[in-house]
Amino acid sequence: MKILFIDFISSPNASNKFDGSVIHQWELVQNLLALGNEIHVLSEKKNNNHGYGNLFFHKLQTSTRFKRLNYSLSLIKIISAYNFDILYTRTPASLNGYIGFLAKKLWRKTLIFEINGIAFQEQAVSQISSKHNSHIIKILRKIRKKKELFIWNKADALIVVTNQIKQFLISYGVCEKKINVILNGANTNLFKPMKSDLARKELGFNNQSPFVCFVGNLVSWQGLNYLIDAAEIVCKSKNVTFLIVGEGPLKKELLEQVHCKELESNFIFTGRVPYEQVPVYINASDLCVVPKIKSLSSGYSPLKLYEYMACAKPVIATNTEGFEILNQINSGITVNTENSTEFANAIVYLLENKHLSLHMGDNGLAYVNKEHSWETVASKSMDVFTFCLRR
């Protein structure tokens, strides 16, 4: 099967990024290749396969002047030059999505949209406390909403990462038969258990205190301000190190909050680290957290949850849609992270109950290896592609 990803894609190792969009795209591409497909992607580099076999990179011809026009014409030229079976993009409500729709009409291509979140909802959440949450921004969000709904309805199939996104789309009139729920995964070859003392030695950490780890983008809906509030309570009775692995617009605000609470000695902000090093940080820790807020009705299927579990770590997560699996398989604890006392008590409880923590970690590891490898995600995606092509 010949598949074009209508997105810029690069290796998370090469780009030194590990945000969800980069990881999801790269892992899906790699595992679709392993299933014998020929994959074409857009790149900022010249057109060659960089030693990736049947993975081909296409540099779009653009210029500063008339950039959108040149981009569109270049992408249309690529689509018309190859006999692609599938056109795939995770940015449907964008120029890529509209060009995909045009190609579907002109060349009868099969068009697949992947939806990892509802953009106008995420924009609203990120601006809840913003002074820029003006009437103009609200109008722009409504426009974005209409654009998304229009283009979603034009796809041959939609792949969504949560059941909540599926229900949201149905409620807005998207055909249920088009919608396929495929949860996110983890690279179980990269994310796997290793001894914490060896991981700390590799990272140069000499601190012997328990480590609590968060990995991800530092943005408002991650709920990291609540983690810092909980840390203040935890550190009154225990010397615990909180490891924040990632970068983002909220970093300065979080550092100021840590400073105001006089917790500088209890927090390590690593900034952005290479993707292949992320498992080492997770394995250096005693437990991991996903303190997301509850404001997104689209639910969650966070990569970090499965990556934590793949490293056999117990997890404390938000008591909301997407994390109920922790209770179902006894691999962690769900709490109201906005309640700092409840959050802190859960951290202390797992740190003090080593045997339980190890048991929870083993449960999570077994579950991810069976249900949430990227190989499984790619296989389920292929089922969707094949079904669409046979119609």
C-alpha cells in the first residue's frame, strides 16, 4: 500500500523533540513501514529516503513570498505525480486538510483524518486564565469550529484517539460509521524497565531521595501547577525530588511558583531532552504522574501514560476519562489533582508502599505490551485503510 502523510514528519531523535505529535507520527510511520507499506512524507529536507528503505521524504517548493500558494501547488504536484492509495493527515482543519479534500475530489483518493483533540476546545482551555480571552478570540474559535466540522465530514474515515472524541463528533452530525477509535501507544522496544540506580547514574543524579516524574509539554491543561501545590505538602514530611521533563510556554510561570514555595531544591526542570533518553528519566523515578485538568470533554489518551506503564512505573493520574484503566488493572491511582491534599496523599502512599508500587508497575507493563504497542496501533490503522479501499 502506498501512503502519503500530508504533514511534515521528522524523527523525534533527529529533531530533539518528544512532543506527542512528533512521536505519534513517527512511530505510526515506522510501524506501517514494518508492515510492508511504502510511505511518503513531507520534509524540510531534500527528496531522498535517508536510508529508511520504503520511506520517502518530499521537500515542498516554497518561498517567503506567496508561501501558501507555492506550498499548495507543490503538494498538489506531489499528489498528482504518485499513485497513492491513502492520503493521511492529523491536521485536517488546515491547508493540508483542504488540499487532501481537493485531491480526493480530483483524483478520487482515499482520505483519512486522524484527530487527537478538538482544537477549538484546547484553545479555549489554554486561554481560561488569559487576559487575551477576548470577544475576537471567541469569534475566531467559532470560525475554527465550523472549519473543523466541515472538513471532518469530507473524509473517507476518521481515526480518533478517545471514545469521547467519537461521541463529540457524532453529536455534531459526523457519520458514526466513519469514526474509528484507535488509542495511542508506546514504543515498547524503547520504553522498557531498567534499574533506577543505573538510570540515575547514567543521568548523573546523585540524589538518593525518591523521584516523582512528569514527562510532557509544559502547557496549562497538564495541571502542573497542582503538582507543585501537592509537592509543597509532600515535602513537609518527606524529602522528594520532582522531575519535570519537557519544555513549554508555562515553564517560567512554573519556575516562579516553585520559587515562591521555596521548593527549588526539590524540583529538577530538565528542559527538552532527546526522545531516546526519555525512558531513562522515567526509569530513574519511583512513580510517575499525569495531573491533567478535567476541562477537555474530548477525553485523554496520553502517550506518557503508556510510556510510564511500559517502564513498569505506578502512575497517579487525573480521575477523568482516559485514565480509568489504572483502576481497572490496578496499575496506579486516580485522584482529583485539583485537590492538592488528595494528590499529595496519593504520592506519599505509593512511595511508602514499595511492594504495592512494584505490583502496579508490573500490571501496567503487561497491559501495554499486550494492548498498546505502536505495532498494534499500526495494525488497527491498516484495517481501516483496507476497509476504505475495498468499499
